[in-house]
Amino acid sequence: MKKMFYKINEHKYETIIVNNSFDEECIKDLNRQFERELKREKRLKVKTISLDLLHDKNGFELMDNSYLHVEEDKQKEELYKKINEAITKLTLKQQKIIHLYFWDNHTLREIANILGVSLSTVSEIYYAALKKLRKILKYTRTKQ
């Protein structure tokens, strides 16, 4: 068992006890990802232009067309909820691999290197996770 720090926000950490190297690696990856996101947010803040400033300088007015996408947004939100619920039913290893593949855009080979396991192991876990997600989502769709 080993104590690790999991970064909750820029100034707050939580102590977590991990039991194996896979969990330790997951915590390290999450902390690295948090740092990358924090840096990205800071870069975006620097590059963001105030809409008030644009209006004051150039007289730009924003048109409210949000009503056009309300139904579409509701459908997307419902789909995201279903997908997130389905992902929580996967094992931690499956969740990690799905996250690295779809959210961080890593290849299966890169994920194998990150996790320190073979490509075939990652492939097996990945395809088992996809199969399970399809089954869960298909069951959810037929239930309605």
C-alpha cells in the first residue's frame, strides 16, 4: 500500500491509498492530465477577447439564436448522460482505456505504453469494454 496525492483543484489535494501499480499509474495519469488542462485553461484565458470590448470598439452585437438548438442540445445531453452511466458500469481498467482512447485521443499502442502492459492486453480490454457498452446502451434503448 502506498499513499498518493490526487489533485482536486489548483490548491487542494486528497490523500489516496493505492494497493497496486495500476492504481498508482492511474492517479499519476489523472494528475498529469489535470496539470495539462490547467495549463490549457490559462492559455485560453490569455487568448480570450472580451465581447464587451468588441462591442465598445466595433459596435458588434450578438444575435441570440440559442432557441434554434434547444431541442438538439437536450438530445445530446440525454445521450451524454446515457453514455456516462454506461461507462460507470465498466471496470476501472476499461474506464481508463476508454478515457485515454476517446477523450485523450491516444492509440491503443500508446495506451499500452502509458499503462506498461502489452498491446494485446489493451486491445482485449478495449474491445471487451466496447462490447459491454454496446450491450448496455442497446438495453437502455430497447427499455424506452
